[in-house]
Amino acid sequence: MKKNFFIVYLLIFLAMCFWGLSFVWVKIVYQYLKPFTVVFIRLAISAILLFIFGKAFKFLNRVDKNTIFSIMLLSFFEPFLYFIGESFGLLLVSATVGSIIIATIPVITPIFSLIFEKEKITIYGIIGLILSFIGVLLLIIFGNDQQISKENKSGISIKGILLLFFAVFSAIGYLITAKKILKKNIEPFTIVAYQNLFGAIYFLPFFLIFDFKNMMPIQDMPFEVFKNILLLAIFPSTIAFIFYNISL
């Protein structure tokens, strides 16, 4: 029991680390590529890797129509709505401000879990809420916000903040929907594979309409761009979501 307890929290911790690192990788890639391009490519790479790996090692579950529709809704919350909010929000604020706002997800989530899932907030949940709130407060007070966005020299943008909070509530929608799917005994690997597949499909028209014609030629991009997109596809878009769903 103690071993399982340790593994669950280790997986959550690693997922948070990978999502935290994504803020740095995204900022680097955004110097060369637009948000729809970055999100579509990272989700497409992730989905391809997951389906190849899943088929080869028989990790994929068969899913019925109702589950497919549930996963489509899941994908609509995150990655689709979430990445729209996060990606365009990060264009307007610094990575520090962005990470502070996204860090409010664990603070707000228990309230919605209580409303929609009737989950009681335990003493551990209360301690977690307090620690999360203190963590966000410390980031606000002591965070180094010198690395700011080009668009806004103060690092603060009302539009950017609203977009990031839009991402926060999309993530909460994802969490509530994921819990309902996991109750059907669908493996986390399968959920993430289909989630990223549908996410890539949702973003494909936006990529083709808004970004494709003005996309920088591949030969002009530095190796750093390819490296960071691959890191985004493997760690935050794939491994972090698998770890998170296993923990749920």
C-alpha cells in the first residue's frame, strides 16, 4: 500500500515537472513557429508514437462508440481548448506569469470535483490546497520576471491572463471527464493515444488555414527548434499525460 502511495505521487510529481519544463521549450519554439503549428506537430508526433508503440506491445484497449465520444469531449477540453488558451496566452505574458496562473489548477480543481464528482476534500486535500496556494503566492512575490515577452515589457497582459485562465478551466474540464472515462477501466495509455489523435485532428484545419502558408522553411530552422518540438511531443504531451491518468 505504501509502495503504491509512493508511486502515485512520484508519477504526479514527474508529470508536473514535464509540464513545467514545457513553458521553457514552448517559448524557444515560438521564436520560429506559430502556436497552431507547434501544437499540431507535437500532438501528431505524440499520437503516431503512441499508436506505433501501443500496437507493437498491445497496450491499446478496444473502445466502444460511447467511449470514443467521451474521449472526443476529453480532447476538446485538452489539448484543444487548453492549448488555445495556453499557447496564445504565453505569447502575451512571460513564462513566469504563465506558470503562476497554470499553477492555480490544483487550487481550483477540488472545488469543481466537489461540485461535479461529489468528492469530499480530505485533510490531505486541505493541506494540498494550502501548499498550492502558498506556492503560487511565493512565485508572485519572489518570482524573477525579467524574462518577459517581446509583446509586453511588463510581463503582464490582461488578455494574456484571461487566456491562461481559460486554459486553467479547460484543464479542470479535462480532469472531470478523464475520471469518468477511467471508471470504464480504459487504460491511461489508450486514453492519451486517442486524446492526442483527436487533438491533432481538431488543430489540423487551424494549422492549414492560419499557419501553413506563412510557415518558415524547414531548412531555415535551427536544430534547437526540432529538438524542443520533439521534447514537447514526448514529455509533456505523452509521458506526463500517461503518468497523470495513471495517478487519477
